[in-house]
Amino acid sequence: MTSAPESSPTRRWSLREHLRVPLHVNALALATSAGLTAVLGLVYWAVAARSYTPAEVGTQSALLSATLLVGGMAEIGVSSVLIRFLPVAGRDGRRLSARLYTAAAVAGLVAAGVFALGTNLWSPALRFVRTDGWWFAAFVVSTVFASIYSIQDSVLTGLRRAPWVPVENGLASLLKIALLLVFATFAGSAGIFASWNASTGVAVLVITTLVFGRLLTADDPRPGRLPGRGTLARYMLGNYGGSLFALAAINATPLIVINRLGAEAAAHFFVPWAIFNGLQLLATAISYSLIVEAAAAEHETVPLFRRAIAQTLLTLVPISAVLVFLGPWLLGLLGHGYSVGGGPLLRWLAAAAVPAAAVPMSITLVRLRNRPGLVIAIQASWSVSILVGSYIALGRTGLEGTGIAAFATAVVLAVVLGMTVLRPVLRPRTAA
């Protein structure tokens, strides 16, 4: 009868101690951000599905995928540098961030123009971006914003200000929904693209002001511990090669779907695919926090990794289980066609999300060891398998084939990476 009162303070103390560990706090903030983005994203697409035809949703979602793909390509490895080296940049952090922001914006401008002019070659369904001047301009501006937006979370994470990330992404997601309701009344089918990118632009302006106005000050007392420019360039370009493969898997797959199966199938595909990417983002968010903490305390790499892996599994497993059983019902909120067309796909993707967490964890470990070639190899294995498997399966089993390809790829890679890259941190402790 006396044990209960003693256990309660112990649990409260454990929770307080848990939240005093920067790895846990930053990982929790980034995971919360990913969760908020996923939930509010589902609400956004539910509103879009009720406001537009499946063909319009499919075309606009493919256009958004193109924007995110090109904007991510223009990121040129900047995010990996910010996460890895901002924690030790000290007074050089402001200068480093300003240069990388500028590089990403210029690259976004160039990449958007090249993509738009070549839509006849790589995405005929989006050729209107090339032929319509207004669409061309909107696509270029939106891609520049997407490029900068893609690195903002990395800046906040590298500065150990990750609690700002869920605030930023949560408010941006709410603004998207509000603008979608407004634009649906007068912007026609372009309301999806306009609402998404207008909120992105607002977030970019607000966070850029916060970062350079308050968080990155010129009088930082800490001395900079940045490596030389050559080392930074090699690290950035090596990780950029890997990020290109990751972007291709995430954002090129919807383009394959719309060009092979049409706009309506793309609409049924996009929401399950967005949910799957949201689950991957949970694991990636925890791995980003891991990089920041391990970069500042390299001797603690193994225990930090074990904590991060445990936190990832505790987060992903229950969410994935719920989606396997209730996913089709959730898609029914968007309409019966979304449940029938995307339900089986979502079940496969939800199951794939758990073993797929081995990919960002492995990439984190090899980044800390400054092995960009291995980063590329892991990302290439994941992305090429997804893209090739999806392309083949789409013609045979429809949308569900992409889920099967993702699940098979995730399981195989989890086994291989667990036996190789992750083996040092998964190996049981030896007795003293």
C-alpha cells in the first residue's frame, strides 16, 4: 500500500530529467512539428478534396510536387551543413547562414527556370507552366520560396532552437487551410497552388527575420570552430548527392503517377504518399536532433543513437499500427473515391514506415563520420528501388504497387543497414 505514493514522484522526476536532455527536447519539438504538419496536411487535403474535382486535385498536387522537387534540388546540400556545423560555428554562424541562404535562393531561381522550360520533356502534364507566362512566374517565385523554406528548419535545429519549428510549421499549415478556403471562392483550380505557396512565402519572411534579427547576432561571444572551405564544400556536395535521390523518391513519384495513370489517380495517390512522407519526417526529425547533439559531444555518439532509435520506434510503431487498421476510413473523410483508390496503398505505406526509419538513422551516423559517399549510396539504394519498383508496379497492380515496392525496399534496407552501418550502435553492451 505504500509503494504507489513513492512511484509517482519517481515518474515525475524521470519526465523532468527526460526533458532536460537537449536530444530529447529538440527531437520532441521536431517530431511534434512533423506530427502537426501531417495532421493539418490531412485537413488541408480534405478541404481541397471537397472544394475541387479529383482531376484538379491531381494536377495541382503534381505541380506542388514539382515545386518541392525543384526547390529541394536547389537546396544544394545547405541543410546538412547547417545542421552539422551551426552548433560549433559560434560568431561565424551568421556569415555562414547568410551565404548559404543566398546560394539556395539563386539556385532555386535557376533551377525553376530550367524545369519550367523543359516540362515537355520530363512532365508533359504540366506543360502549361511553360506556355502561360503567369504560371511560369508563379512557379519560379514559389520554387525560390520552397528552396529557402526547406533550410529554415535546419537553421533552427542547428541553433538548438528546435521548439520554434512546430510553431512555424503549425502556423504555416493553419494559414494554408485558411487561404485555401478563401482562394476557393475566386481563384479557381489555382487555389490549391496559391494557398500553399502564399503561406510558404509568409513563413519564409517571418523566420528569416527571426533568424537574422534575433537568433544569429554579430556579437556572439563563442569562437568559431568551422572547418576550411574545402571541407565544407566536400561535405555539402557529398550530402547534396544523397539529398537529390531522397527528393526524387518523395517528389518525382507523384509525377510518375500523373503521367502514367492520369490526374484522378494522382489525387488518390497524393494523400497516402504525403502521410507516408510525414511518417518518414518523424524519423528524420529525431535524426536531425541527434546530429546536433552528437556533433557537440562525439564521445556520447553510441548512447545518443540508442536513445534516438528507441524514441523513433516508440513514436512510429503506434502511429503506423493505427494507420494500417484505420487508414482507409481516414481517407474516406476526403470522399469515397479516395478511400477506395488510396486505402490499400496507405496500409502498405504505413507498414513500410517503421523499417524505413533505418534509412535516416544510418545516414545520420555516416554524416557524423564525414562519409558523404556512403550517404549517396544509402539514399540511392532507397530512391532507385522506390522509383523503379513503383514504375513497374503501377502498370500491373495500380497505386497499391507503389506501397508494396516501398514496403519491400524498407524491409530489405533495414536488414542490410542493421547488419552493417548501424551494427556498432545496435551491438549489445559487453560485460565489464
